Amino acid sequence: MRRDIFQAIADPTRRAILVLIAVHAMTPNAIAEHFDITRQSISKHLRILSECDLLAQKQDGREIFYELKIDKMKEIDIWLDQFRKMMEERFQQLDQVLFTIKNKKK
Amino acid sequence: MRRDIFQAIADPTRRAILVLIAVHAMTPNAIAEHFDITRQSISKHLRILSECDLLAQKQDGREIFYELKIDKMKEIDIWLDQFRKMMEERFQQLDQVLFTIKNKKK
DNA sequence: TCTTTGTGAAGCCGATCGGCTTCATATTTA
DNA sequence: TAAATATGAAGCCGATCGGCTTCACAAAGA
């Protein structure tokens, strides 16, 4: 089974879960309240995210709080680095265009 | 059919294609030479990437050069912004730890 | 102890994925 | 014009996805 962070964030529900728990750790039930799908489906998503090492669990009695392992998100950032220089150059080009337009107005 | 940039980069072959053509525009045949799958499968990936607005085509006779629309990659970066502040804080914490270790050695 | 609550695991199902093969079409070249 | 080349489209197939329902189990509370 393919399990990597890119496949993990491919699903919109999983992306929403990540954003949710980024603020603070939450239990599966609390997370499920934010969606229109069953608690069990959320649980499945949590398992997938955990397998990708994106989540950490903290047990408190019978409740399990899931929290985001933010370091793992860095991996996406690192992959994006390959394109970052190109992206920045494009921005500079845009800046140049805006600069030229500005000067023409004078 | 779900078609967004996150689903587009979920496949490792598609990520490799993006990296390949980021350097310079390439034809489907040229791209396929870098992989162990058929030209037709590459073509399918190119169609998916195009549907996500990640690629631009430039026809030259019977050859079609695909090039990366780098601006679209920005969307991933923008999504990551939600976590960036947290990631930076973690780095600062790490810096603090390293700083403390460094001072203890003295 | 019995019931409620929080959770995970297993299995079902229709849709999609990512390969493949085959075919159609357009351009170039001999 | 005929053959070779570059490409896209359609359809097949096994695997996976993302929902669902059902069940098992442990912890907490009446």
C-alpha cells in the first residue's frame, strides 16, 4: 500500500483534519463533529495520517487526542524548494512589469 | 471527477514529471524515455496535470512541448502557509535548544 | 454491576486510479 | 503518395479509495 505524505494530503477531508488539529489536539469524536461523515470514516482518515507519521496520539483515560506532527509538513516544503527559485523569479518578473508600468505613468 | 493540484501531485510519477519539465519543456515521448511505463500512460498523466492547469502546451509541427505553469505550484505554497508559522516556531525552539547546549559546553 | 461513551477493526460497495493494448489522426519524410 | 513518427482517445483490468454498517472492547459513571 502506497503511503506517503503527498497521498495523505490528496484527500480534502484529510487536509481539513490537518488544519483543524493544527490549532490544538482533538479526539476523533470532536473532529467528526466538524464533518458530515461518520466517526468511523474520520477514524480511517486518522489512521492513514498516522501511518504517514503526520499525527501523534496522547491517551487520556478512554479519550485519545490526536495532534499534528508539524515537522512532517516540512517534507512538502522541502519538495517545493525545487520549484521555489522558479517561483521567485516569476515574482521578480511581475515586479519588473509593475515597476515599468509605474515609471511609464510618470 | 475530482481534479485538484493536491490529487495531481499525489502520484510519484506525476511529481517526477513536474520536476523533469520544470527544467525545460519536453514532448511526451522525451518524457516517457525517463520512465519504465508506456508513452500512453505518460500521456494520461499529462492530461491529468493539464486538467489541473499545471501544464501549458506549445505545438511545433507534430511535436507538442509541455511546460510547467509554475504559478500553479504557488497554490501548494499558499496552503502550507497555514502551518508555516507553527513550523518556524518549531525551528526557533530547536535553535533555542542548540543555543542552550552550546552555552553549557562553555 | 449495568449502561453509556469513546474508540478501533473488519468487511461491503460503487467509484476512481494507474497501468496496459488498440485504434485514429496529423505531420514529416523518403 | 506511401511509410514513419508523434500524439491523443477509448476501453480493459486489478488494486485502491472513501464512504458506509456492524461488531468488539475498554473506560467512566449511575
